[in-house]
Amino acid sequence: MDPPPSSTTSSSTTTSQQQLFALQPGFTNLNHGSFGTVPLEILALQASFSRIAEGKPDAWFRTDYFEHVDGARKSVATLVNADVGDVVLLENASSAINGILRSAVNWQRGDKVLLLSTAYRMCVEVLDWLVNTAGIELVVVEVKFPYSQTELLQSVEGALASLHDAQPRVALFSHISSMPTLIEPVEELACLVKQHNQDCVVIIDGAHVPGAHHLDLGSHSSHLFDFYTGNLHKWCFTPKGCAFLWTRPGSRGFQRAGKEGGVQPLVISSRAEYSYTERFAYTGTRDYTAWACIPASIEWVKRNFECFEIMSARNHALIVAASRRVAALWGTSLLVPEASNIAVMADVVVPPLAQNEAQLKLIQQRMDLEYNIFFVYGKTNSSNSAVWFVRLSAQVYLELVQFETFASLFLDLLSSTQPPPPSSS
Ligand SMILES: Cc1ncc(COP(=O)(O)O)c(C=O)c1O
């Protein structure tokens, strides 16, 4: 495996790899994690699928498209080592989580759902809606920072033990959380909840995982998951609108979609009379060209970077080196100190003078407008600390020098940016 490129190899803001992507020349994207980006070659392929679909709509929607969706499901199943019959496609992880929580469980008032304080906002919103409409109850275990895996597992065990016989019916965990970002020990967490209630339905939100971190749904360690969803448009270079949902065969906690119930797609279409996988394959007339590009996006990675493991290992090495370098330049620290708990994104605490939102917002705007660099920031919500941090993403089109440039420009902007005075109301 190649080491991450050294900081002396280039001072240009557009690397040679970046030219493979639709990103603007000269733009430094330190936030791949939010929306991903797509190779030019794949964008061109998608345009050619659009021409085919529009050229003969009936042929596309009645026949050709279904061959593409089956091919895409096979590519995804191979990528995550799953049986193709267990994999369906969706537009995004939000659709998957909504579909599961809104259809797979026949909620009873007082049912409990266990989640961590790092759960993605969308998941919390759906659960809050179920609290209000179905009377479910949430058990939220706090993740503290700096992060320690041992401490987290102890907190979850403590929370479950304190519930005695009223154990959660569902547990929902992120595999890689968003803000703050960390690899959560999902196998161990699933094991804990199933030790307390073997019928607990375990849902894993792996939105950030495919292409960023090892995923083997056929392995022994995954056998306690009931649902797993992952996005492909973040780290697998597909066009926007590509995600998958894996369901465990023979799960005790739910059924697959059928006329009588079971997990459904958000939209039940005219083709719902067919099988579980077809219910998901067609959800009404819309643009399905992104899904048709999935096999090509996966092949594109193999052609350019040999395989996903090599690419994600390179990105992991880069983000560990880069986040440590930024923290050293700022005299701060990482929210997740151990490299083994970091995938391809990392959070660096910002310097004391930048510890307020108004200041960070101004720096973010000036960094974008004046230097064409984009980054995101957030704040920890744990009770032991409330600190502002930046979340940085590594990707093949980035080099260490760009993170160093960002870190020193951040300090320059900090010394020259005055946040507006707090309002006196
Ligand atoms: C952990 C996590 N889950 C779910 C999502 C939602 O993904 P999407 O917007 O593609 O549905 C995100 C998006 O960033 C995420 O970070």
C-alpha cells in the first residue's frame, strides 16, 4: 500500500487525481463526507443512460431498467459479501431508515428504542415523530469525548441493566457516525442488546461505510444485525441517489415486505404485487439512471485504485496524518484520539479563540470565498464537554499539504476575523 502523499510533493491546489472528478479545478474539498463527489467518467455514463431512457421510454422502464437494477444489486452484494436476495436499492440512507422505522415494526405504546447521542439527526427526527404519534420511548446513551470505546460499551451495558425487564424492542446504531465522527463498535453493541433481549431488532446506519471502511455482511460478526443500510453516493463514487438496504434472512424481529406487512419501501408502487426485491426496484416513474451506474462506479475504483481496501486504507492513513498535523499546528487535540476508531474522517478541536459559532461561520465563509477551500464544523453535545471542532474528510484527490495549508489559513483568518458582537436582547 502506498503511504499518504508527502507534504512536499505538491503545493498545487488541484491534484492530478482531482482532475478525474467533477470538482472545480482549484477547489479544495475537505468535506467529501457530506455529499461525496462523482468521477467525470461516471457522470458521462449517467448522461448516456438518460439518452437511452429518453430515447425509448417504454423499453427502458418496462425491460432494460430492471436488468440494470439486478446488475447493480449483484455488484453491491459482492462488495459487501451478501446474498443478492438480501440486498435492495434505495435512494439514500434516509429512505432506508424511514422505511424500516415506519413499516417494519408494529409499534406498541411504551416500546423502547435504544440509540447513542451520536445518532444522525434524521434518525432522531423519525424517532421523535414516533414518540409523538405512536408513544414509543427513547433510551439515549451519551457518547463522551475524548472518545473511549471501553467507556461507551460500559455506558450501554449500564443503561440496559438499569432497564431490567423493560428492554428495548429496537436498537439503532451508526457504524460511522457523522458529527462527531467515529467508528462505533456495532458488533459489540449488537451483542450487548441481544444478550438482554434476543428479539431486539438491530438497525445499523452505515451511511458512511461502503468504500470507507471494511464491511462484510456475510461474516460472523454481522450475524446480529437485522437491518444494515449504506450509502454508495458518499464513498463509492456513484451519482447521487444510490444506497442499499440489507436485511438478515430469517430475522426473528421483522418480516420482509409483502401484502400483509413487513418492511416496505417508502413508496409502494404499481409493481408491489411482485416480490420483496421488486417492491424496492420500482417506486414509481422517476430517474433511475444513478442506479444503472453503480456497477461502473465500483469498477472505476478497482481500475484506478486496485480495490476498495487499498483506497480506504490510503484515505485512513491520510486522515490520521492530516488531523494530527492540523491539531499540532493549532495546539489542540482530536475528539477521537485512537486511529483504530477513525475511518476516513476526523474531528479536530478548534483553537480557543475560535470556540464560538459566529467566529467559525465567518472563517468558513472567508475560507470558501477567498481561498476556495470548504470545511464543516460542529459542536460536541456531551455533558462532560461542549467543544467546537472541524470535521475533515480524506479522499483520493487530496494530499497532506492541502490540510496543512487549510490549518495555517485558518489561523490567519482567526487573527483577522472579528465575530459580530453578541446581540443585547
Ligand atoms: C450517519 C449518517 N446517517 C445517515 C445519513 C443520511 O444520508 P442521506 O442524506 O444520503 O440519506 C448521513 C448523511 O450524511 C449520515 O452521516
